[in-house]
Amino acid sequence: MIKNDTWITEMAAKGMIAPFEPQLVRHANGLPVISYGLSSYGYDLRLSAAEFRIFRHIPGKVVDPKHFNPANLEATELHTDENGSFFILPAHSYGLGVALERLAVPENVTVICIGKSTYARTGLIANLTPAEAGWRGYLTLEFSNSSSADCRIYANEGVVQLIFLEGAPCAVSYETRQGKYQDQLEQVTLARV
């Protein structure tokens, strides 16, 4: 069953989302922002200003998920102007960021992370990502700029939405099996096998 705002608020008080914003925020410091916080049946997660990395084409380098080479990623600068702080994802490129909020997913819940329509309408696609039952940490978020123009991705503003799905308790949770992405820090976590 998909979980509603009442349940999300109760679970956030028990540490499921931190920091937790109990309403949908559309303005901050007198400026419009890409919404974040609690919605009717989900939670809009923010992008952390801590780090954003972009895949660059390096002749002779191949991206291999079994032997990931950090040289395939390049850190990008955090910019700030009157509209807020942002990273720039170049046209037709792929980047990795990290969530501002830390999650601690209950043992009988799986979270689906989906892109926000505001960004999708600019050509920015967020990879559909699960956070399995018992997972904890800061989600590494994956973005593809499918447009022919560079795109801003605003830090400290909404970037993806979380949908919480409750099911019967599983026999083996992510925590129980000691999943390889457990307890991720607020930094981009690279592919692991």
C-alpha cells in the first residue's frame, strides 16, 4: 500500500527522514524554490550542495560497473546567484548528486525515488531508484540531461520525490543482508560490486 502524509510524518518523527520538512515548501527566503518537503503521498527530497559529479568523455576510458574508475567522474562547481545555489549539468551528459536528507527505511517498506516534473520538462531525467526495506543513508541520485542545452540543478531545493510502499515483512532486509550501499554518507557513492 502507498503511504500517506500522516504516516510519513509519524515515521519521520521516529527518524525515517532527517531533516524533515512537514509541509511542501514553495518559497524560501522570499524566493520561489523547486518544491520540497511533505506532499499528500510522498516526500520531495532536496539535492545536497555537498557534491555533484559529471561523467566526462575521456578517450580510451570505459565505464565499468565492476571496476569503476573514479577518473570517469569530474567534480563540478557549486554556483550561486539571486535564484539560489546550483550545479550545471551540460547538455547530453550524466551526473551524480546526493540527497540532503538522510533516510532510515523501515523493514516493511520500500521507497521508490522518481523525478520531479519541473525538471523533466527541462529535459532533466532522474533515474528511478529504490531504497529497499532496512536501507539507511543519503541516497546517491543519478541525473541525465537529455536536452541540447546545459541545465541548472538547484541545491537545497526539491529534486526527486519519494514514494513509500508498505508490504508484508520481508524475510531478509537490506540491513540484514548487509547491502553494499548501506549507511552512505552525504557524498556521491560510486558503483560497487
